[in-house]
Amino acid sequence: MAKYMLKRILHAAITLCVVICIVFALLRQMPIEGYFNNFDKMTEASIQVSLNKMGLNDPLPVQILHYFGQLLKGDLGVSNRYRQGYPIVKIIAQKAPISIKLGLISLAVSLAVGLPLGILMARSTRTRWKLWDKFGTVFIVIVQAVPSAVYHLLIQLYGSEILGVSMLFNDRNPMTWVLPVFSLSIGNIAYYAMWLRRYMVDESNKDYIRLARAKGVPAGKISRSHVFRNAIVPLVQYIPQSILFTLMGSLYVESLYSIPGMGGLLIQVIKLQDNTMVQALVLIYAAVSVLGLLFGDLMMALVDPRISFTGKEGAR
Amino acid sequence: MDQQQVLLSVQDLNFKFTLRGQVLHALRGISLDVYKGESLAIVGESGSGKSVFVKCLMGLNDANGCVESGKILYDGKDLAQFKSDAEWRALRGHRIAMVLQDPMTSLNPLKTIGWQIREAVELHQNLHGDAAKKAVYEILAEVGISDPQRRYNQYPHEFSGGMRQRVVIAIAMACKPEILICDEPTTALDVTIQAQILGLIKEMQKKYDLTTIYITHDLGVVANVADRIAVMYAGDIVEVGRCEEVFYDPRHPYTWALLSSLPQLGVKGEPLYSIEGTPPNLFHEVRGDAFAPRNPHALKMDFVKRPPMFTVTATHAARTWLLDPRAPKIDPPEHIRALREKGRQLGLTKGEECANG
């Protein structure tokens, strides 16, 4: 097990280094005005002086090594156009907490609603009218089929009317958090419910469930420690990714409620051609995906004893 | 035979499934007695209702099926009347346990072997903590798994197919049942392991005074383990008798056909016998003898009226009009006549001339 985990972590680290190199090398191909706020008014000489000062005239490998050194110290560099001379870490530190807070709340909500809904749906497939299953399927199909922009708008429009709160987000008024959280979690609720139901129905038709029933295990316990336990395995891999991605904020929902989060930041800095900011944000997004996959794999290995054996050892 | 104690008695059991508004008549009036301590084998081709029948005994059929009429008498109760899960749970495992066909899929892949056996021990032997663990070690050793302490903490994927089937048997034994149902216990195993597993089940039967019901379509297994045989066709038992009676003196044309298709009876150089046609569609009502359309010896009567069970001996009965005194004399196929002759010589069956002999 430990060996498997170490191997996975090593793979992830290598992937991350390669990604950093590629992003760095690509951004060096961008026009150099992206490093200056007032490029048009600068003389050729002063541009060269600044470039030398920033180390941008060094050979590429030297620059990359330098950048890795910076990263190890937790320094992402400074912004040049978005907020000139301001450390990028500080810019992110101001915006991230709100996205993280909303992301975590909405994730908790989607797990707390999505998983029970999936269980109810799966269990109701064995009943006569399958009411929960039908209700849940309608909900899932609507959420999956209707473009999210449409229901986000509807939620904002009618939700604010029903709750009697402002359409816009206000950090100090918790009531205004309700609608964005709802908007952020509704997709995940449908996702978790759909897959959990599907895996649970799959599992409950398996032979070992029949054997457990033949053993005389009560239905509730079969559902919990046999069906659910096995059905959650494939979902576990997805959960870390979705945690990390909700932390990155949602562009659409954040702009809809004008939440000062991470959501639109990347697009904003791309428009501004702020090279160092783009570089830093792309790196963060890449790191988040790599970490999400890594944690997904590690959690799978924790919940499924077969995983760490899938190497050369195999089953006897 | 008749002084033997009837343990479980099924009387005229009808079982139906509802599938997308259509009704499938899976069991059509089955009657069968199971005697205490015997090994009964239920044979028949796929879809003949063998599995549905034994699942009825444990209430394990899917929710879209229900007992329409008939009785399953066991231990003073009529299982056909059972509705709730709680009623069945008093019986499942505790009185009747089951070994499933495929050991590769019948264990939970995420739980250790020990956990899965222990679950049964805790439910049925009312042991907990270290006592339960000790009981699991004992059972593991009993079914021939060495080094139980280490094996306890291993997962199913660390066991081979034969070893897993031993674990499944261990789970059944942990329940301390009275009846053990083996649903094709060796079909998924290779031949060398088959004999071991059958031997193990026999050993357990002797040790715990079990009554076993085998489901199989492997007549080799039947000959190896069974005291009595019930032949099923299209949701009905067409012939039932002691092992040697059914093998050496079969009376139903379906049993003839089944035995004729045994490769062991084939003549070298000639193609193997196979039964023409397919079993009837049980979504439709079956008229007369269900086997009649595939039966080259079918009588006119077979298409009109369903034959009753005719008694051949006290232990042997078959559901065919051929046994009616009015029926014309029809010679069974050559293979069967040879078998009958052999049985007579071996003194396994009585040499009496019968209505259709």
C-alpha cells in the first residue's frame, strides 16, 4: 500500500514539474508588453533595463530554474498590469477565501443532499411505484439537460423574490449566501445522486448481495455495509477533484451575484495580457487538477483493497 | 423410505413473475417432499425454474415475483404465506443456508474473509468479540483453509476460486443450518476442484446432519452426490425418484432425452444426441405436457391434457401419460433400454415389467 502511494505521489510530482516547465516556456513566447504597465511610453533602453532586471534576458533554462526557486519559497512573482508591482500571492489571498468558503459549503450541501437522494432512489427501485426514483430522475434530467446558465438565472430571479433577499452577494448577510450556494451545488447534487443510484442498483444485483441476504443479514445492514460501501468506491475518486474545483470558484455564479471571488480572475488577466498573473493562475489550476487526480487515486486505494494489488503482484 | 421424516413439503406451488405487464408462470404446480438427512438433486436445463424454486424456499426471488398458490410447509409454518423480511430472516441462514454458483462473485470484494464469515457467526451463533473470532478460525480450519489466523484478514481477491468456494461454504456452515441449498456449487470451478468441493459438502453434511438440496445440470455431479433426483422441465417436476431409479429406469420422455444426451452414453464416431427445439415460452399458457412439442414419442393426449403424477414405485413417480394403463406401448430409445438392462443386471432396480416397459 505505502509503495503504491509513494509511486503515485512521485508520478504527480513529476507531472507537476513538467507542467510548470511547459507553462513557463509557452508564456515566454508572449509579447513582452505584457510585463509592463506603460509599454507605449517607454524607451527601448528603459525596456531593456527592466527586462534585464527581471531576468527575462537570461537563457530559458536559467529562467526556469530561477522560477522553481521562487516557487519553492512560495513566491508567485508580482503582477504587472492587473495591479502593478503587487505580489500575486497577496492578490489571490484576498480573493480565494470567499470562493473557498462558498465552495466548501456548496460541496457539503451537495454531498448531504446528493448522496441520500441517490440512496433513496436506489432503494425505491425495489418498491412498487418507484416514487423516489421517478422524482429523482426528473430532477436529474432537468439539471443535466437544461443549460446551467438558464437555471442559474431562474434561481437568482425567483429565489431572491421568494427569500426576499437582495440579488447580490453580501459577505455580511448570510441570507444572501443561500442562492449562490444553491446554484453551485445543484449540479453536483444531480451528479452524485445519478451515479450513486446507478452504482447501488448495479451492486444490489450482484451475487454477494444475494449471499448476504441468504445469510439472513437485515436489509438495512445490507444496504449500508454491503451495497453502499461498494457503490461509493467509484464516486470516491471524483470527490477530491470536485472539492478542489469548487474552491477555484465558478465564473458564472460569481459574476451573477457579483461575488469578489476567484471566478473571473483568469479571464480578466488574460484580457489585460498580464503575463505573470496568467502564468501564476494557470499553474494553480494545473496543480489543482493534478492534486485532485492524485487524491482521488489515493482515496480509491484506501477504500478498495484491490487497487494496490492491480500491479504486477495480481491476485492469487 | 416412507418411515423417513418429511422435513420440508412443497405442495402444488405456483409462482409467477410480472415483467412489463406480462405474466411469466415460472413454477407450475410443483409438489415435492424433502426428507431429513437426504441429498436431493434438482436437475433440468437452463430456465427450467430450478433456481426460482429454491429461492422460493428462502424468499430470495425478486420483488416482481409472488407465490400465487400452493404451500411450502416447513417447521410447522407455511413459507408461502411469508410476506415481511423479518419473517424470512428468522429462517434465512439460521435454518436454510445457501452456496451460490460462482465463488468469484459471491463474496463482497471490499470486506475481509473473516469479516464476512463473522457476520454470519454473529447473526446466528450469537457470539461476539474474541469468541466470534475464534469461531471463525475454527470454521475456516474445518473447511480446509490452512493458516486461518492469517487468512482471516485477507480479502477475496487473495483467494483462488476453489478456496473462495470453501469460504462460501464456511459462511453457510457458520449459520448452523438444517438445510443447505447448493445452487450449482461446482459449475464455475475446474474439474479437479469440483471433486474437492463436493467432497467437502458431503463431509459437512455428515458432520452436521444436514439435508442438502443440489441444483445442477451436471449429471456427473448428481450421480456423485444425490440420494434422490427431481427432474425439472418448464417450471414443473416431471420425474422424481431415487438416484438409481431415475438413472437406470427413467420413465419420462424428457428424462430419456436428458440421459441420451450424456456424452458418456454416446457411441464413438456418431454425433452426440441433442434435444431438438427449445423449452416452451412460459409467458404463454402451457397446454398439456410441456415437453410434448419436442417429444418424438408424444401422444395425442399429451397436447390436450396435462398428465398427473403417476407412481412407479413408492419412491418413483413421473408426470407422463405413457404411464397411464390405457397408453400405447412405446419403446424408449436404445440408450435407455441399455441402461435399464444394466440396472437390472446390477440389481439396482426391480426387473418388473411396467405399463410402458
